[in-house]
Amino acid sequence: MSNSRTDDVAAIQAVLADSYRAWAAGDADGMVADYTEDATAIMTGSYRDGRDVIRLNMAAAFAGPLAGSTTHNEQLGIRFLGSDAAIVISESAILFAGETEVPGDARKVKATWVLEKRDGRWLIAAYHNSPVLAPA
């Protein structure tokens, strides 16, 4: 990656950090603030089609099983597809209320974030995660 993308990398990392902070605050509106209107999210057993659907699902989760939770996130890589698209690979895990560290690999996921630059602003267009499997 050339230095010409330094500002884009920082902007993308800020978008993801804002999303993580919103999760920690249980703020579904804040969590999807940097999602495109037509964003999609695929997680084990679910497909969420559109920012409003993602927001509604997260609001219900923050009011229920994810109340008080945070996430542990590690960016594993970023690559650009032209000037207005990027793919970020991360490893994440949910920390439930009262937990300070991830209890093993059972809750870890590898995730793919697809971001696009619209009107000079980086936005999340798609998210997909898959559980980390222990080596065979």
C-alpha cells in the first residue's frame, strides 16, 4: 500500500472504531450511522438486508442477549479495490457483560467488511462473519 492511501486507511479505521464504540454503548443507531442505506450483514444463521433491518436487529439484541456487551476486535488486513472500495479483514469476539477477555476461540469470528467511498465519506456496504474453527 502506498502512502497515498494513508488518509483512506485512517478514515476506514475511524469508521470501524465508531461502530465498535457504538456497540459498547448499546447504541444501534450509532452502530449503523456509517452504513450505506442498502448495506447487508450476514452472520451465522442470519441475513440482514438494509441499514434499517440491521439497526432493528441490533437494537433488539442490545435490549436482550447483548445488553452490556462489548467486542474485542483486531484488524488483520485491508486492501483497496480501485479508489472507492476497500475490504477489511478482522477477527472479533463478543465480550458479554462482566467479561474482560475472550474465553478461548469459541466466540471468535473472522469478518469481512466491504466499504465504499461515497461523496468523499467511507461507509460500510457489507459485513460478513464466520466462526473461527479450531485446526483439525
